[in-house]
Amino acid sequence: MMIVKFLIFTTVLCMSMLRADDVVHLNYWVLFSGGDGRPMQLMVDKFNASNKDINVKMRVIKWAEYYKALNESLNTKNSPDIGIIHASLLPFYVNQNSLVDITPYDIEWKNLPSHLLDAVRFENKYYALPLDMHPQVFYFNKKYLAQAHLLDENSQPMIGNGVDGFIAFLQKLHQSLPSDTLPLSTPNSNVLPWWLWYSIYTQQENSGYIVNNRVAFNNEAGKKAFEFFYKMREAKIWDEEIHDERGYNLFKFNKAATMITGVWATWNFQQNKELDFGVTKFPKLFDKNANFGDSHTFAVLKTDNLAKQKASVTFIKWISENSFDWALSGQVPANKHVIETQEFKNLPFRETYVQSANEMALYPKNLKLQQCNEAMIKILVAFLRNNDSVEETMLKAEKTLNEILQHPLKK
């Protein structure tokens, strides 16, 4: 009898060990260090619960440090199995031969927007799966705008025409606010000024950024985009230095009347039940509706382990097809089936978000894009602080970026 029990115990133990060995463990890196980290973890947990043969461990890295960590992992051959990479930065990683071509896998590409497919396709091969679209939008505090008589009958901001109309709107708002409350809390010491510049620039006709590996903004459209920053500087309504986290908290806790940033801030703002806010599209200041936008994409990092590669694709497909929870963060899922559901449409502001996503101005494909953008961020932040002219700043930007574009690519 003891021998029989021992044999049964041994058999069960071996079977459980076999099942454990059959589980494919995947490391998944994300840069969702704000409120959007929780919805993503929720989706990972649901995937793990419904896929017993695959276990995904998500690691959150602060967004400002993410790409440095990812690049170091690639250099040391210790990269994650799956990583989030912005669509705009894919050219660099494809050029480095770091990503798996996922074209052969059974992915329903037709369910994704064509402009995002163009961003992830290189020589007719797909190197990433778009997760979302995240355009820039205009958040406003209903109470403060109502007190300033700047809400129309539909509870929408009454912003005048063009740059001057927008600045006049902020000035009037500023006059009615408490002394400790800002009219605009968009951070102005990091990447946000650059996203503002790009949005304003692309609202104008003939507004290419990098063309034939040269910058193309030394023109009337570029001048007007720089003039926006000059006028904001001279009006002294956005002159207080606002760091990233502080900018979001100012609006979230009723210490700012408006904020321009991405749709990803929605979930964070909704956590303060005392904040009564609305959202509308990025203000149309020039010829057409346009706003800076990008896409978080799933990239499968190169590995010799084909089982992990296959499991990674299984994971990203599942998340793409079940990305409603991601919409809770404010992001617009890229999968058309998700945004066409009534469940998605019932979420507040989503009609505005989808319209804004359809008007996103994506970056051009260029291997030096990140280096060029980082240079533009520094130039614009400095421009808001110093007394340089529009012409001086535009020429400085043109010279700096062209030097970057002509030099060998940094690893």
C-alpha cells in the first residue's frame, strides 16, 4: 500500500513539474509610470489568468528613464521579451536589428488604422503591433471657466481665433482666478513645449519637419510656431517654471484652470472626485485641426528562443484584442473592434478622443528623430526663459538639428 501511495505521489509530482516546465515566462517592460500603469497591469493579470501556459511579468520603468534602460539592456544582451516602443522611435530599433519581424504571425492588421500601420511597417514587414493612439487634448476646469464667463451654452471653452485669441482667453481667465491658481499648468520644462510646437506647426500648410534628412521648418509656418512661444513669453501667463508632476497635480487639485497634454491624463484626473473638468480638442490656431500624437506599440525583442517569441506574439495579440481596459486610462485603443463597441463609446470624452486621434500629426520616420527632438526640447525650454528673438531661435534650431542629422548615428 505504501509503495502504491509513493508511486501515485511521484507521478503527481512529476506531472506538476512537467506543467511548470511547460509554462513560458515572459518579461514585459513598460514606461507607464503614471496612472496608466494600473490598467495595463489589470490586462496582464487577466491574460495570465486565461493563459495557463504563459506567464507575463510586467516591469514599470519611469518614462523619462525608460529608453535609456531599454538601450542598455540591448547592449548587454539582457533585453526583455516584450517592450513598449513609441511608433516614432521604431526606425532606430529596426535599424539596430533589435526587433522581431512579426509579419508571419496571424495578426489581423486590417483591424488597425492605416496611418499606424505605415508607422510600424518597414520594407513591407511589420516590426510592432500598435496598442493605442494618444493625441494631445485641451483639459479645462468647468468651475473656473464658468466664473470667467468663458463657457458657451454647450459648456465648451470660448477661445478666440488664432494665437492672439488663445492668449487673450488665458489672460481673461487669469484675471478671474484666485492668486494661487494658474491659467495654464502644462509643464514647460520638459517635452510638453515641444509637443505644443509640433501641434501648432502641423496645423499649418507645407509644414514638414525633417525632409530628405534635413530640417524643413525654416519657413513661414515655423516662424509662426516659434512666435506662439514668444507671445506666450511676453504675455507672462506661462512664465512660472512648471515641472512635469507638478503640472498634472496643479490641474488635478484645482490649482490650474486649463492644461494641454495627452489623453493619458484622464484616469489620473478622474481620481479627484472634486475636480469637475471637461475635455475638448487641441485648439485650432491655424489652417486645420491637428495635434501632436504618437502610438505605444508592442515590440518583440530578438531572441533565439522561438517558444518565447511565439508566446510573446500570443500575448500582444490578446492585449490588442482585449484592450478595453486600456481605454480606461484615457488612451484610444488602436484596435477598431474595441473602439466601435458601445462599452467604449459610453466612456466620457471618447468621441473627442477618437476625433483627435484621427487628426494626429505623426513624426516622419528618421533614425535621428529622438536626438533631434531632444535638441528641440532644450531650445524651446530655453526660449521661454531667455530674451532671444524668434529669428535667432529658429536659426539656432535649424543649425543644431542639421548638425545632428549629418553626423553618424549614436548607438
